[in-house]
Amino acid sequence: MTTVKISGRVVDVVKREIYPADVFVSDGVIADIVPVAAAGAGYDRYIMPGFVDSHCHIESSMLVPSEFARNAVQHGTVATVSDPHEIANVCGWTGIDFMLDDAARSVIKIFFTLPSCVPSVPFDKSGAEIDAAATAALMSRGCFVGLSEMMNSVGVVNDDAEVYAKLNVARKAGVPVDGHAPGLRGEPLRKYVGAGISTDHECTSIGEAEEKIRCGMKIQIREGSSAKSFDELLPLVKRYPDRVMFCTDDYKAFDLKQGHINRLVARAVAAGVPLFDALGAATLNPIEHYSLPVGVLRKGDSADFIITENLTDFVPTAVYIDGRLITETPFSPVAAEVNNFSARPITESDIPAANASHIIGVHPDTLFTDHLTCGTGVGDVAKIVCYNRYSNDSHPVSAYVRGFGLKRGAFGSTVGHDSHNITVVGCDDASIVKVVNAIIEMKGGAAFFDGERVYAMPLAIAGLMANASIETVIEAYSAVSDKIRQNGCTLPSPFMTLSFMSLPVIPALKIPASGLFDVERFEFVK
């Protein structure tokens, strides 16, 4: 058995102190940490626990888990708590197994929670259903660290038997339940938390977050590619350092290439958050909440840590996982792809007229939309279409949307939370048809039509992920996105924003494949 000595200034997040020491690693475990009285050369670097993303959907990066991991580790991420409900909504058990199998060959520790809402709401049109019985069968495998975000808050508040049966599965398994309760306050919130739901990553204001903390929840401060609440919620880290965690939720490949949780720690420290409070949100808190077998730099822990030259940018010079120094490796494609796609091509006559009295209002950097009504003087209006990809005899539904800024053509994709049907925004029906049919021909992906040419990005795995390297994904994604912006779209992440237009659990107005839906009233718009 070989023992390796690593010297530096240990950043102890448990004792909240920094001191020079020799860290001895043996058989993947920290055998000892020996403080050094007179530290000389070699002790000017910092050894600290690796970072943990407390809640993410790997599919949103359009990368397979092993490729996501290959890039996340370069930023000091040693573990993620990942919810595979995107691919579960497309392919069910098969999709979850795909994620588990590919994660097993990743360089970081990818932990999964078990999707609780497949589909997200009973009336949505997804490719699979995981009921309470299936939830119990999957949980019995013993490989899930929690029950994924309970998006059906209405079902919790209204005592839905199926929802409570799933919550009971988590209770019996002794794992935490993640929440998803945007805007939920007062007595409905208290009932939601009382049902055993322990976290929320959908807060957009300090007031909402503090009420949830008082009710017993932990808040996951999210900074994704489209939904960004980090700056708004950052004061929570100082006020409730043991009740917060950092997460990305939905993070595209381009952002991952630039940084990961280390960027949030750096921003927090730069904004005046005490070092150990910021580090706790990125390491100790998620590890303890989900009971993860990830080390925090204590004797007897698994040797999961990073080395960095400073305590400002947190860029690692070395990453160790289970005592093994992680080195850069090339992309390795998956051997077997999974998918679920049956939609037939459409014509302009298949697209119904939209209701001009109810318009979806879109804003950058948030998943919330406005419910605009006729007479509000809205401009910049385009048509949005959602089309069930899982049936060959379905018909598109349509509505009007404001805020994309598109001047010509149409764009869309099969990344449409959470059921991942085909969603397209366009300036005219002919362009919308062109994009829908291009996506159908690819059996999933993203596309833009500028009136003359289709620019496409295939997503061979469930219409969500590419079997390709991060460089290839970024290049293809950027090429299509740039064309969309050149044709008027003003949003920083057009596809990411579009992907949430069909999610009927975030207010106020959305368009799943079943029709235009008022989330606040929880009913379809007539």
C-alpha cells in the first residue's frame, strides 16, 4: 500500500481554519493530516475540499454525463447531485439507466436523485410515466441519494394520493426530498414543507427564500445559464450559512467550459461573504444534506480535494478524487444511444390559430413569464408552437409570445422542459413548419430557419444530448444561436429560454403540448 504526501495550507471547512500541513493519502483515503510548525517552500499553495453542485440536470448541458464530468473536474468539481428527470420524461427507466451507466465511467462522483414527476404534471404529454409503484421499484436499487424535485406542489397541497405515495417511498428509504415551489408562500408552503420536502432552488427574492428557511427548508442558490438568482440571494449565505447550497440547475456547455461552482465561490468571496461560509455552501452543506460519500479533508475521509494557488479565483492546479490525481483525458463517445421519437412531419394547415387575448411575456435571466392580455399594448409578438414528439397522430398547439425579438424565420428544439416535445418560435407559419420538420428529420435536436437555409444541431441521445465532445457541442450550438441573434433575437440564451416555455409548473403562462396553460390558476386557457 503506497502512501503519498501532499503539502500545503489546509483549508479546513469543518474547523473553519487554515494551517500548513502534510496530507497523507493511502489507498484513496486521507490517512492523516499533520500540521507543520515551520512551513517553508511548498506550503504556499492551498489544499481544500473539492466543489459539489447540489442540484443540476446534466442533460441541459447537451453533454453526456462522462463528458460533463470531464470538463467540470477541470474547475475543481468533484461531485454533483444530478436529477435525470429530463431523459426520464423521454425514455423512462431506459433513460435513467443510460445516465447511471455513463456516469459510472466519469472522472467525478455523479450522484442521482430519483425523478418524482414524470411527467411534471399529469396532463402533459411526455414519453414515459413513472408512478408510485415504479418509484418504489427504482428506489429499492439503493443507488439514489434523494427523491428529485417535487414539482407538483399543487398535488402536495391538495393531498394527491399518488404524490404522497411517492413521498412515502422517500421517507421509507430515508433519503431527502428536493423541492420545486416557485412563489409558494403562507399556509400552502407550510403544508408543502410539512410533507417532508427539504430544499428549494426556485426562489427569486430574499423574502421568499427567508420564509422557506423559517419553514425548515434549505435554499439552493441557483446560477444557471438562463435562470440566475445568485446576486439576489447571496445575502443568505452570511445570514444562514448552514442553510444554503450552490447549484447550477440548467447549465449549457459554453458556460461549463468557462467555470462551474468555483466561479460562484469566487464571486461570493469577492462580494464580501466570509470564506468559510462560501466554501460551506459549495462543499460541506450538500455533502451533509445528501449524505454523500465525498470527503471534506478530514482524517478517514475519501481523498477528494483540490489544490489552488490562491483564495480568490479558486482555479485548481490539481484535483484528487479517491486519492487519484485527475489528468486531462480525451472525449470518449457512448457506445449505445437511446431515443424516443414518433412525430410525423406537418404542413402549415396543421398549425392552429393562436389566441390573441393571452400572450406569454418572456424576460431574460428568469424562467418566470408574464400573462399578458389583449389591450396591454404588447409589441414584438411572435408565434410559439408546441408539438407532441411521442405520437404520429397528434397536432401542434399554438400561442403568441412576446420578448424573443426575432425579426425573421423561426427556431426551435426538442429540449423543452420537462416533457421535451418540439417547441418552436417563429415569425410566420411557413418558417415554423420548416423548423419543426427539420427537427423531425433529425429525430431530435435544435434548428433555425432564416427564410433561406436551415441551420441544425442534431441531438442523437433522446433529443437532449449530443454524442460529441464539449468543443463540438459549443461550436454547433454557437453557430445556430449566433444566426438567431443576427436575425433579431435579443435574449442571451435563446434556446435555454425557449426550453422553459413548455414547463407548466413555473408561472405565469406556458404552452405544453396539451395547450396554453395558466400556471397560477392551474388550468388551461379557454
